[in-house]
Amino acid sequence: MAVILLDAEALRADYLSRALSSVRTDRRALHRIPEIGRSEFLTHKYLWDALEQLRPDALSPIADTGIRCVFMGRADIQGARRRTIALRSDIDALNVSETTGLDFCSGRPGFMHACGHDGHMATMLAAARFGAETRERLRDNVVIFFQPDEEGNGGAERIIAAGGMKNPDVDEVYGMHLMPALQSGTIACPDGPLMASTCELDITVDGVASHGAMPHLGHDALAAAVALYNLFQTVFTRQTDPFEQKVLTIGAMRAGERRNVVADRAVMQATLRTYDERVEAECIKLMRAHARAIETSYGVKCRIDKLSSYLPVINDPYAAGRVRAVAGDMCVDMHPLTIAEDFSFYQRQAPGAFFFCGIAQGDKYSSPLHASDFNFDEESLLNGLKVFIGLIDLI
């Protein structure tokens, strides 16, 4: 009996027509077991058990609760170079108390998949199943990351440090996020900046305490901090190029202990967001110059500490073009966002593209990311799946 081989596009279309049931089952099972970064133990077991059944060429834990799954290209490419593409899903949840009322809502009070990572995982499991089904026709190697701790301490960096992008060396890397600001059936993947860097800053002002009746005997840290806060605004309105986007948010200030004592310490907590590491460095340099001026004026000591930082997500034009080519008529334009994503660290290792997959249906499923009533229809995930399996080249 003759065996009829489907062409690659027909093979993908056939798979998509069969994928919804497993995607829905996986998403709802994972939604019930949300776990925050570095504690995704139940999530890891669910994913591992599902992936193990696929018999990949390599399956290993990485970055503690993460998983690296590899399907090696087997098709005869007649001496051509075999590339390696990486696909990434995040797996962690949030400290959010769910209010959706879903019959598959979180089974862990105080924790919820309120950022769509349950959908990301379900989509990526389906992509892995496609890799398993088509392993004999894979032109390229496919590396799949299920990454922990995206929301917290940068699980991407730990995957890279553990050698996740090596053996085989990754040539291109792709990731996705669900987006309630876009309608279901749309994909956004522009060239260049997509998401900003975020840099956490602690600004400490140390003065000298004195009784409120004798303020001249002290050095008021609170007054100095307020002056510094106001000076910082000039960094962005008068001292940097207005075409170079940046956002400074000072979201917290703590100072003093009692109403009748001049404060001897004030601490401000801030975030700085830009699309260019050079702009970030320039802003911090200017902020420190203002801090030195305040030291002289107020007789205090100022310190600006840079804490954790995510790099900007900058889409490689070739990789983003591949996403748009697969997405076809689903593509829509989207301006860069000032939210952050640690996918950016993978893009420092290999050219890559990150895309948004729309989930809104009119006003339905339009609650913002991290909201306690965040939800989506699993059929929207098939649009992201179409992109991922379209990026996997077949012979």
C-alpha cells in the first residue's frame, strides 16, 4: 500500500484541527495548580510527565524547576547546515486571589495564573507534541524551554547560565505572551523595540536627626529627598533627548520616625524604564549628579543603588519577519510597551522575536494582565500554536 505524505502546510493544518482538546485539558489542569517562581513543583511534574511520553531526544531539569526538551532534526538536508531554534514558555504564577468563578479555578488560595502562563504552557506542550509527531521530517533541531520565575528573579538568566542555549547551540529563539489589549485572532510582532527594560533603584538620603524645635541642629533627610525627587524630573524634561523614551516612577518614600524629630534617613524606591541601555546609563548618571548637588546644599549623604534589571526586548528583524510570515493575515501593528520581560536575556544570546497573541473577544476576556478575573478562551491559543509550529521547518 502506498504511503501518502502530506506536505508541510497540510501537516500543520491537520495538527491544528486536532489540537484544541489537549490544549484545553492542559490549560485547565495547569490553571488549578498555580505556583510562584522557584516553587513550581507541581507544575514541573505535570509538564515532565507529559513531555516524557513524547520520547524527546533530550529531556532534563534546568534552573531548578524548569525543563529543557530537545527534538533533534532527522530529515536529510543533503549537507546543508542544520539550524537550532528555541521556543520558550514561562511557567510561574502570581500572588493573586482568583475571582473568576471558573469551575477549574485555582486550587491554591492566594495564587493564580493571572498572567496567562497556563495558556503559554498549554500552547508549548502542543508545540512539543507536534515536534514528536513530525520528528522524522524535522529539518532543524528544536529546543523547548519551560522557564521558571519570569515574574520574579529572571529565570531566563539561570537557564542561560546552566547552558540551556548550548549543545546544540541555538540560532534563533522565539516566545509569546497572551495580550488582552488585542482581539483574538491577531498577532503582533514588530521589528525592534517591543518591551522596555526595567531597572529597580533604591535612593537613600542620610542626614542628621534633631529635635523639631531645633531643626538648625540637624540635616533634614526628608527635605533633601523631596528636593531630590523634584530635581529628578528635570532629568527627563530638560536634560535628555525627548525622542529617547524613558519613564521614571518613584513609587514609595519612607522617612522619619516621629512627628517632632527631623528625619535622619529617607529612602525612595523607583523603577526606570527605557528601550536602550545607553539611555538608562545616561539617566542614572544624571540622577547621581543631582544627588551630589543635594549633598552640598543640604549637608546630607545620598546613595543610588541599582538593583535587579531586565533588558529591553528588541525583536530581530529577520526573526520577527518569520513570525509575521507564518501569522499572515493575523498580523496587526502595535506600539512598544513599557512593561518588561526577561525573554530579553535570550535575545542577547541569539537573534529572536517575541510576539503577542490577542485574546479579547469584544469586551469579553479584556481584563488586564495580573487582574484577579483574568481569563481567556482556549481557542485563542491555537493562533499562537500556529505560529510556533510554523516556525518549525519540515522536509
